[in-house]
Amino acid sequence: MARKYYRYIFLLVLFAALNQNPDSIGGMNLPECVFTPENSRIRNELTENFDYEYIDTSVNHFLRYWNIKGASVAIVKNGKLVFAKGYGMADSSRNITTEPYHKFRIASISKLITATAIMKLHSEGKLNLDDNVFGPGGILDREYFKNPRDKRAKDITVAHLLAHKGGWSHRYGDHMFMPHVVADFLDIELPVSTEDIIRFALDKRLHFTSGTGRSYSNLGYAILGLVVEEVSGISYEDYCKTEIFEPLGIYDFELARNLYEERDPFEVRYYEPYNAIPKESIYGTGEMVPAPYGGNDIEALGGAGAWITTAPDLLRFVMSVDGLDFCEDILPEPSIEFMTDRSNGFAPVGWKATTKNGYWWRTGSFAGTSTMIKRMPDGTLWAVLLNSSTWKSSLFTTDINRLMSRIIWNTDTWSDLDLFSYLLPVHVEPLSVTAY
């Protein structure tokens, strides 16, 4: 009874505060008057009592030089979150400054999540990496995928998709970013689904025999998202949340939505270079719209690139698959070795690159989004999430890496405060209050 009583008191106080100033509590900007306790506990002010002037100067200069609207930077040393701070604007149209609790699209960093889900199912004996995905007896033995034009597609395995060896290349473009071509070919209405895109790919010949080459494939990881659903019996999103994130005490991962008005309450706004060319709407309206909002179908990417999250929670996830000894990994050691040991012919799996001397990284990039995470052998992990893209496109992550290398090299001392301690260890239901 006492707990319930105090909850009502909190709601009344919160309601009064929102009616006085519906956009802030204690100086914290609140999107759409929705307040989630676990999101708000790591804030910029927590770094102000320690000398991080070099980091602040470097990041702010970087944002000005590249015309980046907003950034979230987080650093882990020896298992502790020693730095987490937002820079610039989360949403300049609403004058909201960036805080560590703001969520960003993480683009292809999502592939590390999908690979982890597949490897977890494998470690639990629910699938084999050499299982066929299509054809009779395949995991996705569905009527919609029944008769691929190229019979070699029936030999595609889970491991092939994990390693970008499925047989598709970008010879004619990226399957996941050509919805109008897919709709025309299949004679269906827009928007197209992930299943439609896969069907389109299967109605074409493979570009190479699976397993004989490697070509980066968003399509392959979108297919793996459906594999997770088929094997687990629940949606891809629900599986990742209940079997990966929630056991780690993480609740800030969501699958992105396409339109600005459908964004998560704590999600940033996305920005392109000033001269970016609009794209035809994926909804078939004929409108020319910004790529981040209706020009690209983020939702259809699924396991290839659709997740949003905060920088601190992203690093909490990375800590569970980094193979370091500072916390228990969510995957067994053989699974992590398979994902990172390039001598096995499949790695890197989920990661963008892994080196023998222990540097692993994953990048993500599409219109309005630039992201990178890196694991270093000395126990340092870092994440940079940006709500803007540049003319350099995916090559921009090289500049992000240079920035963070300078920051790590030139920062001699770090706070003893572990900012992870400000995250709630158990889930607290979000409180939604409407301000009038």
C-alpha cells in the first residue's frame, strides 16, 4: 500500500510540474510530455564535476566542422561507464538539446544485434548455422518463397547470411532501398514489406554461388530477422527484447518508425546535408520527401538496420558480446569466437571488422544517421551516435574514429563514477502524463 501511495504522490507532483512548464522538469527537456524514469537518470550534468574540457572542445569542434546537429558520446573503461554526454541539438525545430537519454537510429549496428540473436538461438540448440534457409525443409519454407528462380538459393545457409556470403551483391543496387522497383516488379502497392523485398530477390538470379564470395548485404540480415521469428515463434523485436536486452537490464531499444510524427518520444530528429536530393515517398503518394522521413523505408530494414537506442544502453549491450572479462557475456565463448575469429572463414559476423590484436568495431550509416562503436583490447569501449549524415556517407565513420582516437589518447584521467549506476536495475513502467 505504501508503494502505491508514494506512486500517486509522485504522479501528482509530476502533473503539477508539467502544467507549470510542460517542456521541462528541473531543466530537462521532455519530448511530448512523456517521462520515463530509466531514460532520465543519466544526464549531461553528471559529467560537469570532472575535467572533460578536452572532450567537450573536440566534439563541439567536430560538430561545427561537419555541420552535425547533435551527438551522443559514451565511453566505458574497465566495465564502468565513465563518460556519457549529449552535444548539440536533438531536435532544433523544437529547441531540444541532446542528452544521453535521447535515442538515435543506429543503422547497421543493428546487424550486431541480429547476429547475437542468431548465435543465441544456435547456442541453445534451436538452429544450426548450416541449416538451409529456403527450399524444402528450409527454415523459411513458406509458400511465398517456395520457388526461387535460381535453384542455388536453396543452398543458402544461416552461416552464409551471417557472413554476407548469401550470393547477392549491389550490382544493380541495394534491394532494401529500391521499393518502387520491387512494387513494379511484383505488381503490388506501396509500401512494400520485408517479405516482398525477399520475394523480389528470389525472383532474380543470384550474383554468385552462396559461400563462394562475400558482398555486404542488407538483404541477408533482413532475412535473418525473419529466421529469428520463425525459429523463436515470436516477433524479431520481441525476441531481442525479452531474450537479449531485458536480461541485461536494458529497456531503451526499439525498432524505428519511418515518419517524424511516429518517432519514439525520446528520439532525435534526423538531418541531411543542405543539398541532399529528396526521394519519392515509399508510400506511393508521388511526393518528394526527405530520405530520413519517408524517402527510405527504415521499418522494412528490420534486422539489417532498424533499431534505435541510447549510447549508454548500446554500450551495455556491447559489453555483453565483447569477450572481455569485466562482465558476463550473454553468448558462450565459442559463439563470440565464431563471430570474431577471421580464420574460420565466416567472421566478422555482426561486426564490421575484427583484428587479431583485439580491435573490433561496427559502423552504421544512412541518410540522417552516422554511428560507430568500437571495442579495444585494453577494456575501452566507445559509442558515437549522430543525428546527421554528411557528403562522405559511410566513409564518414573514418573521421568519427579519428575523433575518438584523439579523445581516448589525450584523456589521462577518468572519473571514478560509474554512470551505469544511474540506470535502474529493474524495469519501471513508463509514466505518461498529458499536459493541458
